[in-house]
Amino acid sequence: MGQLYVGVDTGGTFTDLVAMDDAGRVFTAKTPTTPGELERGVFDGLRLLATEFGLAFEEFLPTVVRLGYGTTQATNALIERKGAATWLLTTQGLRRHDLHPAPDGLYRGHAEGRPGHVSGQAVPRAHRASRMCV
């Protein structure tokens, strides 16, 4: 057995894997994604691929010379706006053009030079941090 190249995509429902060997043979595997344990779907899929190549899992892993990993979970969280609330805290001097906006303007929320200004709305005084000193 030669070298193997494996690609993995962890989605919200399934984890998809594809493997190709030096001879160009391609095998795929699909396993359920386990929220909170994303590695489970990856390892279960790798075990399925090992079986497809006729190898034990322990023999299969050393033949993998490249593994590409991607996830649609982060993309879905952004699209569905279901991710955790996130703040960008910077030092004074960050300018608007220092940020790289997404097409829908997801970079908004910077201070624009006004303390306590976030996402177009003023932050209530009770939630503002005092001046930071270093």
C-alpha cells in the first residue's frame, strides 16, 4: 500500500471523508456528527476507510501522508447567526479600514473613535469598561 490522502468535512449532521491512494483509487465514508464530540465522526470515518482499503485501523493511519480538514459548522453558525456572542477588544488606534468586512458588513461593532459605541448602539454606562491603563 502506498501513500494515502484524506479529506474530511464535519457538517452539522454528517462527517464526510474521502481518501485516495497513489494508484488513484478513491473511497468515501459518511458517519454521523456528534455535537460536542466532533472527533468521534472523524475517527469512525477513518475506521470505515481503513476497512475499505483492507487495512486495520493501526495499519491505515501511518499510510495517511496528507489530511485536510474542513467544517461547515462555523459557516453555518455565521449564516444562521447562532454562534456565541463575541466581542472584539482592541487598543486605541484601530481604524475602520484595518478590519476586513464580510459581504453583509459583519465587521461592524468597532468603536469608530467613540468609547462605548458598538454595532451602531451606545453601550449602557453600567456595561462600559473604565479606561484601560498599561
